[in-house]
Amino acid sequence: MNNLSTIILGLCLAVIMLGMGLSLVPNDFKRIVKKPLPVFLGLVLQIIGLPLVAFGIAYVLALPSFIAVGLMILAACPGGPTSNLITHLAKGDTALSVSLTAISSFLTILTIPFVINFGTSFFMSQDQNIMLDVPETIKKIMIVSVVPIVLGMTIRKYLPNFAHKMAKPTKIASAVILIIMIVGIVVKERDNVIEYFSQAGIATLALNVITMLMGYGVSRLFKLNKAQATSISVETGIQNGTMAITIAIGIMNRVDLSIAAGVYSLIMFFTSGAIIFLFSKRNEKEEEVSTLES
């Protein structure tokens, strides 16, 4: 992996995170004080529960080391901007979804290197092991994620009209960038692509479905309403595949470690459609009942 490719990957992720920043306001971070339980529960499930599920899947399925570590990289990443759109279409609590995405994007910067290092030390042999330099990794992720988010929020504050106009182009750019990344992985690993996709397909689908069910089930257990439970379900189950691919290729210099994220990003579109179909009508009915009762 040459320096130019690493820089391009970093810039692509920065564009996506800038787009996220353009949609955020300070109140998105204040909700943890105003409504702590839903936010706290969502963050615990995403930052702790998700990596534990990924580890369990990789261990039970006895995945090849590069698929297992790729799954851990994916689980270490925060939710992406896509999760907010899916929550909105599924009639979930969009404000909660945005808050969880925003806060987790900052918190996971500190947890990503530790989760990945645990995954590599457990699933890779000593001669394969790739231990990340924690301070250096945090710095790199901050540059391509936190800095663009803060820049986007600053632009929204001082140039709200410009931020509004740029919202749609950045969302389109995010989708295009992800597609290009997946195509690049397929081309690079074309000789093994069918085998890799068959190995990673079951694992990534299991990660996606189990974590979404976990998010919804635990939320309802804590008496959250269906809209909040939908948001937490989506935030727990839909991860930032672009960031996972960037970490695997741009920081760890291993294309094979990005296979899981690439396969997951394709599967996610189908499961997202199912979520929108299943939850939108249920949440709409609950909203109508709540309106009538009030």
C-alpha cells in the first residue's frame, strides 16, 4: 500500500465525516444530559456489546484470522451517517440516532486501537500479528474523522445555507466512495473473491442481525419506546464500513482485513431495507396512538 493510496483513503473518509459534521449541532451532544438513559444504553451496546458479539461470532465460526480481525475492526467503528437515514425512514427517533452517531464517533477514537489489538493478538499467530501503535492510531483517526466533523459543525454554525446545500452532495459522495472502495477490494482480491465473500458473508450477516436484535431487545427491556428502540437497534447494527476499510487498508496496510467490511457494506443495504419495511409501520401506529391519547 503506497503513501498516495493511504492519503486518498484518508481524504475519502474525511469527506464523509465532513458531511456528517454539516448535519450536527451542539444539541446533538447535550442530549446525553437531557435524556441520559437512551443515549447511555445505546453507547454501551455499541462500544462494548458490539465488539463482544463480533468476537463471539469469530470464535464460534472459527473464522480465518484475516476475516476474524476484519470483523473486529468493523465492530470497533462507530455508526455512520447511513444509520441516521435508515432510522428516519424506519420512523425511529432520528434525534437520538444523530446524537449516538455523533458521540460514538468521538468515543470510539479511544477504543478502536484497543479493540483491534485485542482481536489481532487473539486471532493471529505471532508471526502474523499486527499490533497498532495506540497514540499514533488515535492521532490518525482523529485527523480523518474528528477534525472534519468539527469543521463541518463550524461551517453549519456560521454558514447554515451553505451547509444545507452541501448536505445532499456529501451524502451522494459518501455512497459513491463506499462503492468505489468495495469495487477496489474486489479487483484487488479477484482471485479469491468468491471464497472470501462466502467466508465473510455468514459472519457479517450474523453480526448485523444479532446486534440489531440485541439493540432493540435490550432497549425494550429498559422500557424505551419503539421509536427509541429502533434508533438504538440501527445504531448498534449499522457500522461505518468506510472507516473500517480505511483502517484496514490505510493504517494496517492489509487489503484482506477489509474483506469483512466490504461484504458487510453490501449486506447492510438489504437488511436496512428490511428494517425500514418492518419498523416504519409499527412506529407510525405507536405515534398515532400516542397522539390520540394526548
